[in-house]
Amino acid sequence: MRTEDLIKALDADISSKAMPLRSAWWLAAGMAVVVAAAVFWMTIGPRPDFMAAAHTMRFLAKFVFTIVLAASAFAFIRVLSTPGASTARALAWMAAAPLLVAVAVALELFMVPQALWGTRMVGSNMMICMGFIPLIGIGPLAIFLWMLRYGAPTRPVLAGTVAGLLAGGLAATFYAAHCFDDSPLFVATWYTIAIAALALLGALGGRFFVRW
């Protein structure tokens, strides 16, 4: 079967499903938020000084990074799950979160004495960060991988990777409410590693669970 015929067949299969793919993705996103919220509140919850911290730019910036990542990954994965859809625009938006983090890190390095760079990067909760972002994100990742099977991605490994980034962005948004380390250096290092672990799991899920 030619690639074009396969894409048409997959697109026809999507069109025949009871719930439109667009609606199904929004439903899956809602379910993922509920699951992540439940795990977050049952385990670590927000930091005690959340309301006071919410008045500082460094604390709020963490949510900007994670929400932008989750939003761009959500747009990208919806495109990837639709055969034949153009991915160029959604792929370009995936650069937004890394660029914002890079700018914040550059400003941090400019404003903070070099002697403090290592301390800011290591922080005080790196192991908690490395453990709880994947823990909060594993349920949403499973939901997103299931949704990819509902759709028809022609690049399952890439789609699975983006599912991991989406789950990671969502999980990191919740974790940021608990995290006491507000430095962009900490976020750029440990949040990235934790989210990358979910992206790797997503790629494996795409390879073995979403493949056609």
C-alpha cells in the first residue's frame, strides 16, 4: 500500500469514530488534569507560603515555562494524531518554552554573582523534583498514549515523545506549586531532566503501544 493510500485509510478510520478527534483530545486533557491534580494533592501539595510566593516574578515564571510547554505540546500532538495534517506551525511553537527558559537563565546569570550559580542550579529539592514530576505525569502520559491510539499518528515515536512532553509540562505545572527552588537555573536543569524522562517513556510507548 502506498503512503498516500495509508494516510487516506487512517483518516477515514478517524472520521468513522463516534467522538470527533478534536473533542476526544479535549476530554483526554481534562482527564489528565484531574489525574495529575489528584496525585499532586494526595502526595506533596502546594508549598506552605504559596500565596506569598505568588507575588514574586521568579515563582510565577515557573508556571509560564511549564504552561507554555504543555500548551504547545498539546497543539502539536493533536496535529500529529491526524494523518496528513501539516505539522510545521505546531512544531515551531515547541521552541517557545525552551526559548523562554533560555532568556530567564541568561538574565539570572547576568544578575546573580558567579559564585552563586552552582548553588542556584543545585537548589534544595532536586531529588524531589526528579521523583515527583514523573510520578505526577505518568497517569496523564498513559491517557495521552491511549488517545494516540484513538487517533492515527503516522509517526508514533515522535507522537509518543510529544505525549511525554505534554505530560511533563502538565506535571511540572503542578509540581511548581510545591517547589521551593524558583531559580531559572534550577528549572532549566532539573525540570528539564524530569520532563525528558517522561518524553523517553512516551517515545517507548509510541514505539510499542501506538505503532500501526
